[in-house]
Amino acid sequence: MQLGFSLPFSGSWATPDNQLAVARRAEELGYSSLWVAQRLLYPVEPRNDYPSAPGQPWPVAFEGVTDPIVTLAHVAGATRRIRLGSATLIAVWVPPVVLAKQLATLDNVCDGRLDVGLSLGWSVDEYEACGIPFRERGARLDEYLRCLQALWGDDPVEFSGRFYSVPRSLFLPKPRQRPRPPMLIGGYAAATVRRAATLGDGYLGGNVPLAQVAPLVDQLRSAAREAGRDAASFRIVSRGSVRFFDAPLDGDDRRPLWGSLDQIGDDVARYRDAGLDELFFELNFDPAIGSRDADPKAAMATALHLLEALAPG
């Protein structure tokens, strides 16, 4: 199992200098990937519930989030080997021809190290702010993924669908990776497995509970085989939100990746044994690190400590 690390993208520690520092150190230590997330705004009175905490305000980490594409471009020039990923972009918020151009350019900027995580999102408020209907977003994303593949394919390109169309055109530059950067499909709905297996190159989970990893891996690989894909090369990746404590946490209900370094290390081994291809450590969702009120120097100290302690090998 490969290990990745999230860049500072939320709150007071998400500065350009800190992003470069984490990126460079993660590459030096042998991590496989760096990740960012996407949020456009933080509604004061959200119209919809946050999925994992119905009836509660959104996490404070969402109050201020840097743009994911700009952030990845920023660290691309400071790194040479480590892969750069989005976890995830809400694709349908912008026309596919716009995102295809941005991502193709970014894949060239980073010399073919881009992993494109895409999902539907869940925020009614953000959909409305983008002028995109919330209804039929699943059908819209399916067509969007086909349109991206067409745009990144051989010229001349052409696409005609229910939601999107591209006239017969030249579309350049193409991504450095051919036929395209890997598209990892995220989401929680049952349709996500089908979408990832038929239209993507892998799956990207958001904090998949440890007990659900092995069944999900089996389900995804079976779906990939049924779709005629090479199940062995179908990537299964998950975010892992980490909270570090100096002393071990007691109790059978301890959340995985929360606790002492020994406890976190044991949990990493359990994720590996459950069949994940890659786990990336997420610190931004810890209010002591990723909130706008957090001490940025303390947040960076914790991040650099964990980078060292949890490094591959």
C-alpha cells in the first residue's frame, strides 16, 4: 500500500510557503502523493445537511479552502517525483472544456504526475452559487466524464450529449499522460461503484470506515471485471483523517487513525491488510490544524512531526 499526504489547504496554516514545505519534505521522505480538496464557500445557514453529521454545521475546515488546481500548480514546480491529486474536484461546477484545458495544462506543468479525483459533491448551496441544477447531477457527471475522455483523445475531437457538446475541433495541449491522467471517482452512493468501474480508472474514498474497506474493495474489483477492466490495475485510494495524541486513546470505539503514533501505525497496517492500494493522511480536518483560528506554527510543527513518523518504510 502506498502512502500519501494532504497539502495544507484549509485554515491559517494553508499558506504558499507551508504548502511548499510539506510538498518538498513529503517527496524527500518517499511519500507517493500529495492531495488537495475543493470547497467554494461556507454558507452561514446551509440549506442541506453535511452527510456525515446531519443537522450539524459544516466542519470548520471548510471555512476557508484554497483553490485545488492553483495549489497543485504551485507545488508542481517545487517537486519532481511525487504525484499530485485532487480529492476531489466537483467536476460539473464548470464546463468540461474548461476543466479539461486546466487539467491538461497542469498535467504538462507537473510532467505527467497528475491524478484527477472527481465526484458529485453534496452541497446545494455550492451548486446554486455555480448556477448548476442539483437534480440529475449523477447523469450530468456520467456525461461529463465521457466528454473529458473525448477532449483528451485524438484530434479532431467532437462530442454531442444531453448536457454538453463540443464542435469538431482541435483541442491542445493534450495531457502529458496518455490516453489521459488517471480519473479516480469519489462518492458515497451505490452508483459510484458503477461509475468508477465503467467511466473511471479507480475509486477515491473519503475516510472509508476501516470495517467497510475490504467489502468495498471486493465490490469495486468485481465491478471492474464485469466492465471488462483489468481489476488488478484498478486503483482504490482513500483519505484517512488523522488526529495525533501524545498518549494512547482508550476504548474499543476509538476511531481509526486517531491516537498515539503506535495506534496510528497499527491502523495503517490494518488498512493495508484490508486491500487499499493507497492511503493518504489528512490533517486539514483536525480543528487544531485546519481551522482559521488554529496556530499555524503549531499546525506545521505537528504536520512535519507526523510526516517523519508515518513516512513509508
